[in-house]
Amino acid sequence: MTQICFALGATLLLFPFAIFALDCLTLAVGGSIAAWQAWVGLVISCGLCFQQNSNRKQALIVLAIALGVIGLSLWVSGSIYDFSWDGQNYHQEAILQLSAGWNPFYRYLDQSLDHSIWLNHYAKASWMIQSSLYQMTQHLETAKAINWILLVASFCLTVAALRETIPLPKGWIIAIASLLALNPVVIVQLSSFTIDGLLASLLLILGVLLYWIGSGGTFMPLFWLAAASAILLINLKFTSLVYAIIFIFGLLVWLFFRDRKVFYQASIGFLFCLFIGVAGAGFNPYITNILKQGNPFYPLRGNENVDIIAPQIPKNFIGLNPIEKLLFSVFAESDDARNTTAQLKIPFSVKLREIGEVSSARVGGFGVLFSGAVCLSLIVVCFRKWKPFQLTTVALGTILASTLINPEAWWARYAPQVWFFMPMAIAPGWIVQKPALNRKVLRFSSYALALVLSINCASIVAPEIFQSIRGAITVNQQINKLKQSGITQVSVQYNLFRGNRTRFLEHGITWTEVNRNQKLPCKNPTQFYRSRTLFCPISKV
């Protein structure tokens, strides 16, 4: 089981990494992103899986499952639409610009283009990978498959790591790995181009691989996979660069006191990884931002920086320190309103309104029962015997440090690693504890916590499935109505949602864009479901 899970997780991780590496090399020599990087990346990841596995029968099984996961991910992603604001707003636009030949290593997009500040200066790993996937399938929505692929990869590698490092029953290993992988931030972004769910999956992968190394696992294969996940994290978004560095630093602290030989190996290896991730693959944005703006994290930091938090933060969070904001958000009602007044709630209490707002919640973003799960985990803290310096303590401290370094960790999507604490708190109930009272209390807490977290995740999954299916049906009906009426051209106002243009182009419908300050030629234009795009039919076959 461990070997199959490890090989499958590694193959699924190396697929997007290989695409990204090929994309970077292509851009560095002045080329542009195309479909071939996705096809070659698939061959490389499958080839490495087969080459590294001496058991050919097992290798074929892993390859068959991996190809099945990738194929199913492409199909599911292509069947549903992204209805997120950021996804339709600028993530899709970035993918389309890269697919049209934009090379960000050598050229900035014109400032007159909507969202150009984000496209020019943000990290681009997800956009580059998704651009190759889009060109491979010629269907933009399929590019979201990376979300599903890395979700399965994180689950498989977590199962393998737990099997090798913690003495737990097989069923509980699968349960804990499932809950770790099914982070609420991951769940709500599976159907979107937003990248915080990817951050959560990659951070889980990096974390379990580093924990495995710290437990004495074979260094080189684990290091290469950890390096791949770290490079992807570095180039996913600015905060994930910081998170990756803190996670790696936590391992190095442990190794410094426990195994100096591996410490030196890891230090050299991860320093080189950091250099490649920032100065090589991350030439844009990190190096170009330094050269042109004087700060690697522009436009969020530096001169003329843009404050993206002020319009979002709850009114009663203003003036609170980061820890106070985080605790308030954890114990608050789930609410997706901007500049709202966050309301505290009794743990385990649920309002029906909350269930529909978790998908984009600014406070209470880990689900309606998360505050109750936190209370149960405190029982573990009280009854578990802690040693001052052990690997688990260092791991928990590292996760906490990576959370508190972000002053906006109150918003779940900006610190998805907060979720990791809860599934991890299940494990002590199944590790021998003395005296007997501690063991019984911890065992009860494990059952209760697993149940609460499972219900919490289910309360997020169900509305997401419903909304995705309803949305897909609605958009397909809107497009089919045009096709059945023989409409071949529309007049459209995208209103910052220009990524929606592929919905027309992929169905053979041309469009003429009307400026936002002008009127469309029809009295009652159609509006795409959960989008600001408005359009009118203007010609038939």
C-alpha cells in the first residue's frame, strides 16, 4: 500500500511540475507556452514512475491509475464552469494571454489591459501549467484539472508518509489523510481557477515529505519530491514562498540537532532549490519586480502598493492584532460579506445561512463546525503527554509560525494550513497513552473529532456539488439557446470578466465587444450565470 500510494502521489505531483519546468525553459529561450509541454510532461512523469519502480506489474498499475486520475480530472473540470470572482476576473485572462503567445520573462502586458497589474507582477506557476493544459484540450475549463490532480497527489503522499512515520491503524491513516487533503479551502476551489486550494494541497505535500525526511526516511527520493513541491509553491503566490521557507526551516532546525549529515545535505539541497525557484523559474515575478519596482512582492508591497485587504476586512477586526483576528474568525459565523461585522457564535451551533456562504467566506472560512472541532482538539492538548523537543512538536510549531507570520491569516484562503491542526489532533487517540484515563479521553476525542470534521467537510461538499451542477446546466442552456437559434455573433460587455470569451469561441460564436460606458444594442441583454458578462445576439446563420 505504501509503495503504490507513494508512486502514485509522486507521478501526479511530477506531472504539473514537469509541465512547469518545460514552460519555464521555453520562456527563457524566448518561446511561448503550447500544448507540447503538457504532452511531454505527461510522458516524463509516467516515464519516471516506470523507471523508478523495479516491480513492473506494480508500475503498470500505478500508471493506469495515474492516467485514469488525470483523464477523469480533465473530464470533470471540463464539465463544470468557474463561477469565482477572481477566477473569471484575472486568472482566466492570464491563462488566455499566455496561450496567445505572451512571454512574461521578456515583456509586460500593456497597462491598458484589464488586470494587467496582477498579470504582470504576480507569480505564474498555475497560469503556465493551465495554459499548456488548455492548449492540449482546446477547452479552457479543463485546465482546472490541476486542482483535482494535486488533491489526489496530496492524499496519496500523506497516506504513504503516515504509514511510514506514525504507528496508526490503516483505517485511521486513510481517514486522517482524507481529512488533511480535503481542506475546506481545497474543496471550495476545486471548480475554480483561484489558487489558494492549490497552495493548501502543495503545502500538505511539502509538509508530509519534510516530516518523513525528519523521521529518517530515505533522503534523496523524498528530497526531490519536496523540492518539486517547493518550487511550485514558490511560484504559486507570494505568501506560499514564505510558507515554503518556514516549513523547510522547521525541518532544518530538527535535523541540526538530530542528524548533522542529513542537515548538511538538506541545507545545500534546499538552498539550491530556493535559488532555482526564485531566480530561475521565478524570474518573473521576483527578479523583474526587484529590477523594475524595487520589491519582489510588488504590487502588494513596495512603492505604490495596492491594499487588497482594506475593502474586505470586517469592521470590528480593525485595530486587532493578527492573533486576535485569527481567533475571532475561527469562532465566528461563516460570512462572505465585505466589510461586514463579524459575529461570534457558540461552537457546534449552525445557522442555515452559513452553509451557503462558506465557499467564499471571509470569516469562519473553514466550515460551520470548525470552531467545535477546535474545542475538541483542546482536549487532546490537555491530555496528551508532550515532550519539549520531538518531531511532532516541531511540525506543529512550524505550521503555527507559518500562520502567524501572515497578518491576514483570519481569512481562511490566505492561511489554509490552519486546517492541518485538526486532522492531526485525531492521531494521539490511537497512539498508546498512559494512564488509562488519558487513553480513554483521547480515544473518545479522536472519534468525536473525526466525526465532526467529516460532517463539516460534507456540509461544504454538498452545496459545492449542487452549485456546480446548477451553474453548468444554466450556462450550457444559455449557450445552447444561441446555437439553436442560429446565432453566430453576439455583442458583449465583459465588465472585467473577459475570460468568458472562450464560452463563445469554443462554440463557434464570434463577438464584438462594447465598452463599459456604452449601451448594448438590445433592450434586455442576457447575463452569464454568476458573472458580469452581458451579451446580445446580433446575427444569425
